[in-house]
Amino acid sequence: MTYAVSVITIVITMRSTIIQIGNSRGVRLPKDALTLSGIKKNIEIKVKRGEIKIVPAKDSKGTDDFAIASEESFAKDWLRPEEEKAWKVYQ
């Protein structure tokens, strides 16, 4: 028996700017983009050089410990003077 399966993937591409939100920076996400993504409230932010990815949070257990460990890790790597200089052109 053979089955034909068709999957339709909708991709929205848009441009935006990073804005000041208090002492932080952020991006406004259109309601339609959030609706299409299925993301409700809790998210995980995955960061690698040149990319930030927002995905739904899978599990909130251990999040505080993970966030603290991540912050310390990023601080050691990204808050060096040479990193600041290298990334200044993108600010």
C-alpha cells in the first residue's frame, strides 16, 4: 500500500529593527507571525553568532539554573573588549 503525503509549510519573511525597551533591546513581533508559529507565552531563545532563534519552551523545570549558567557563559565569551569592538559595526 502506498500513501501520498503532502505537507504545506508557510514561511513569512520580514525585516524589522532592534528597538530600545527600557534598559533592554527587543523586536516587536506581529500578531500574525505569533499565531502562525503557535507560540503562546513561554519561549526559549537560542543564540549563536549571527543568529537568534525563538522557539516554544519545552519544559520550565531547571530554567532558572540554565539561564544563570547561560548568562555566565555568555559573559565570559561575549563581554570581552575585542568582542565589543568586533560587533560595534552592527549596533
